[in-house]
Amino acid sequence: MTGKSRFGLASAGIAAALGAAAVATGCALSVSRWKGPRTDHFDGKRFYNLEPRVRASGSFWKWMLNRERGPWRDFTDTPPAPPPPQRVRDGRLRATFVNHATVLLQMDGVNVLTDPVWSERVSPFSFLGPRRHRPPGVRFEDLPPIDVVLVSHNHYDHMDLDTLRRVARRDSPPIFVGLNNAAFLADHGVPGASELDWWGSVVLPSGLTVTAVPTRHFSSRGPFDDNRALWCGFVVSGPSGDYFFAGDTGWGSHFSWIGRRFPRLRLALLPIGAYRPRWFMSPVHIDPEEAVCAHGELGAATSLAIHFGTFAQADDGEFEPQEALRAALAERPEPRPRFLLLDNGESAEIPPVD
């Protein structure tokens, strides 16, 4: 055998080994199949949106090869906010924006945490993937006891396993997720997850009710599990009012559906970032203008911006979503929508519905 032949065989062997390792890694990251009954948003193999999201074949690579990224600072180190109160009662609703889609909501003596992320990167790898450009606005150690966790879907910037394990070890709260997410979490050291289908509800011992609601998005943890797990938003209802957490979502009729079912929303948490380029992102991420429209469709008394300023995941710059939101609000006639834009760690007392 010639040297060239030996080299070719060795190269082929290395390529095969690398390919096998990539497949094994992809399988390890991926979610198993859901074996539930067919519904209007599950075809027996995968979940899907009630209003389809349509992208042309190869659009991801087109985006990757033609990116026009807005500017981000490398890292901005800011001090954490003071510890939040242990409990909030007497009809008050207090929202603390931690970072990204992580918000501490305190109402009726119950502390709810949405899509908790305290990790340095939102990625399956500790050395690769989107890293944070700001620290969390509240130190994990300063959190009050967490009674409920809401996880909207399984993308790494929303389902952060390291943080969920920390919360589970410390407080053992019930964790609410969409269908086919609980077993994945349990397999990765996060017990206590309960699954809800769209419009499914559970009444907690505290008296609060958690309802999963439709959003327009998708799910995946690895290369082989597109849409095997359900994505959703949540409405939490209690004596002091209702609030809606959107997680991630594109524009759709679900905003008006939720508004009709919950006609007195005291607060809506709406994403405003990771929206450019619109030709690629619009099926799954609303932009700031659409967030203001969603506020109106929901009929929310107050909205709070989330999903911006921490991880550079799309082409919008660090401050672009905030500026676009302010511009969209400035174009509305008086009285303008009550739409809050909080800094990391900043809290707001949400007034009751008039």
C-alpha cells in the first residue's frame, strides 16, 4: 500500500470518527420523541404553530453569510441590585427584571421566577456560544424563596439547566413546562417539572392558577429534535390579578386569543430583542413595534420589556431594541401605553387594573 493510500485511509477513518462523535453528541443533546395523541398542534411526531412560521430553505445559512450586526460592548460590569423582599402581599404586584427573560414576579405571597438564567453562556458548551454582556441584575444568593418556576421552551437562553439545578436544590419549587419537557429535565438533574398543554391549567396550593397559553415559536436542543417539545407562554392568576409571560414569540392571533380569555391582565412580559433581520426573525421573534401592538391586543394594563441587553443572539445592537421601543411608544397618541423598560435588577410596582 502506498503512502498516499495509507494517508487516505487514515483521513477517512478520522472523518468517520469525527462524524460518529458529532452524531453521538447531537443525540445526547436532543429531546426524545413525544408519544401523546394528535392534536391541532401535534401531528404525531412534532409540535407546530397554529399559524405556521414559514422560512425558505437555506435561510439560516443565508443569514449567517450576510450578517450585519449592530454594536455591543464587550462586557459591562454593574453592581447587583439590593435583595428583593421575601414576600409581597396586600394586593401588590412587584416585578424585578433580572436579565434577558428572567423576571421575579411577587404577588399574593408567592414568588414566581420566569426562564431563570444565571449562566455565563447560553449554549450546550461552556467554551462556545452566546455569552453574557452584563451580569445578572440580582445575585442568585439574594433571591427570596422561589415557589414557582415557569420555563417557556427548551432553547438554551430560556431553559438553562445549570440554573434550574441550582433553583431545584435550593427551593424545590414546582417547575411548569410545555409538553415533553419534564422527562428531559429529570434526566438532567432537574426534578419537579409538570407539563401543560396549551390552555391547560393547574391550581396551586397557594391559590394561584397557572395556565399555559399558545405562542408562535419553535423548540430544539440539538440537531435532531426540532419541535419535539412544546413551547408556550403562561398566565398566572390570583386574587390580586393576572399576568402574562410570553417567553419567546413571533406575531400572531394568539395575543388576541389570550386577551379574550384573560380580559383584565394586570401585566404582560413581552420580548423586544433578537429581532433583526426581520426577513429571518419575524416568524419567531416580535420586534419592539409589534410588542407595543401585542400590548394592545392583549388589553394589558401594563407591559414590561424582556429579552434584550444581555446576550447578542441576532443582528440588533445592544441598545437598538430599547431605542426602537421608545420610538414606537412616542408615536402613540396620549395616553400612551404603559410599557416599562427596566434596567437589569430594577424593580417596579405594577398598579392594579383600573
